[in-house]
Amino acid sequence: MQYSYYDSPLGRLLLAGEFGILQQIKFNFQPANIAGEYNPAIFKDTTTQLDEYFLKQRKIFTIEYSLIAPPFFKKVLHQVAQIPFGRTTTYSQIAQQIGSPNAARAVGSANHRNPLPIIIPCHRVIGKNGKLVGFAAGINNKERLLALEQATY
């Protein structure tokens, strides 16, 4: 595993993966718990695209990544990846779109364990009542990302 850091407007993020392919972005990480080789240049394309995103110059990420997750979670996260910049959807709508209309809670669980927040925009998934719920990096960061995208909810 190789890793680097990205200093975002939301705080320092950990970027990690293998062979230059991104596998994780972590908010609120503990540096003492990081195993692997530090390489500040390993995810240069990712950091460039994140810079562009936070400057409102990028709406779609085109980086190569590897999604390591159980099959159901992958199905959910592939659907979440399709949510357009500046738009939101609900957990129940994602459940319906993947053919599991009664799985809104499981969709929430998959979003909570999203290994690539921002790149796979789980912050764009909101509660059925329009409230901001369930963001592993904190509701305040979810709100800040949606404000950046000027999404209404």
C-alpha cells in the first residue's frame, strides 16, 4: 500500500492505494495507524482533479480507481457514482434504481463505508425527508460539499 496526503478545504485527507491506483480516501484518519510507503507524488492526477473540484472547475472525476467492497456495496456505489454534480438523490431512490426497493438502510450502510468519498459522491445522497443524514466524514462536511456544488436539498 502506498499513500499520500491531500490538504483539502475540509482538512487533510489520506489517499491510499496500490500501483498508483487509488483505493481509499479517508477523512479524520490517525497518522499513527497508517501502514505502507509514503509517496507524495503517487496520486498526482487525483490531487490535481481534487484541486479542480474544490475550485469549481471539475464536475466529473476521471481518475483510475479500484473499488474494494462486497458485491452489493459495489452495486450501490456504482449507482451513487452516477449522481450528477449539483444534484441529490435519496437512499430509497438508490435502492429502487439498483432493483432492491426495500434496501434503503443497506444503501445507507454502503454509503457509510464508501472507501472513495468525494470521488464516489455519497455526500449527494440525502434522507427521504430532504435532511442531511449519514455522512461518515460528518454532516458539516456533507453540507460543505453540497454548498460547493450549490446543490439544493
